[in-house]
Amino acid sequence: MTGKSFFVHPTALVHSEDIGTGTRIWAFCNVQEKAVLGADCNIGDHCFIENNVRIGDRVTVKNGVSLWDGVVVEDDVFIGPNAVFTNDVYPRSKVYRDEPDRTLVGRGATIGANATVIAGHTIGRYAFIGAGTVMTSDAPDHTLWLGNPARLAGYVCECAERLDFGESADTAGTSIACACGRKYRLVDGAVVPDADSAQGG
């Protein structure tokens, strides 16, 4: 669009002006007036972004994704093609709630293709939701979830490689290193970046 700091494909309907520099919005998208999109995002074909949606910087939303009122997506998130979000845990036709059920996708998280995230949950920072997974609970930081319904299947580094803490690491608090140089500990079931990690975790 002429005079804009972001790109909009000629077939897209983009009513919001609150869009960051370098963001690209591709064919047949619909971005409503009050939606907020950060800088350097890439919104694939056939995406719908409703009014009360907030998207951070450097977010990738692949083709066929709808983000409904109440969804907040932090920086550096990847949302795969045809992933599904909801915003009403108990929907009925023509029944409208005062406030939608909220969903937060934390910084650096990955939502795989065709995954479903049921409203009212938090996907933690750098969590990884596998393709086709159905999330019916929160996903803590750095956790890997697979299946329907989703089950905890392990832990992941910021770089998305799996982390292997072994059987006794949770008790011992042993620090492990990913091939990328980041280090982590497993403390009471939660992944904690190590203070002396080479890349800050």
C-alpha cells in the first residue's frame, strides 16, 4: 500500500492501521480495525485476525489461521498452517458473552500445523505444540506436547531441539547443555535457563 511501512496484498482486507514496519499480509486475509500487529510479521494467505487480537514482533502466521478476540501472541511465535484457536469454551449460536475466553501464546512458542488450542489456556515461552495436537490445558515454558488430547512429551530448547534431562535430573538439579550452547535445569518439573548459559537461554 502506498505510504505504508508494511505490505498488504491487493486482495487482502486490512482495516487496522496499527501494524508494525516490515510486516507482510498476503492474499485474501481479513484484518479488522482494532487488531494490533507488530513489526516484521508474516501473515499467510486466507488468515482472519479479529479486533481484540494482539500480535507481537517477528510472528509467523501460516495460511488458513483465524485469530479471534481474546488471543494474544507474543514476539517470535510460529503458528503453523490451519492451526485452530477458539475463544468460547461453551459456545452456542447467537449467544454472545461480554468477554471472550483468553488465550496467551508466549514468546518464541511454536504451534504446529492443524493443532487446536482450546480457549482459556496459556502456551508458555518456547513451548512446542506438535502438528495435530489438541491443547486442553496450559503448556509451561519449554515443554513439548503431542497427541489428542495433548500429553507432555518432553522438553525443548529455545532453538527447538529436544532436551534430555535423564531420570534423576529433576531431583539433582543437574544442568544440561543443548547443542546450540544454551543450558537448562529441571527444577520441580519446570525448565529453568541456567544462569551461565552461553546464549542466555
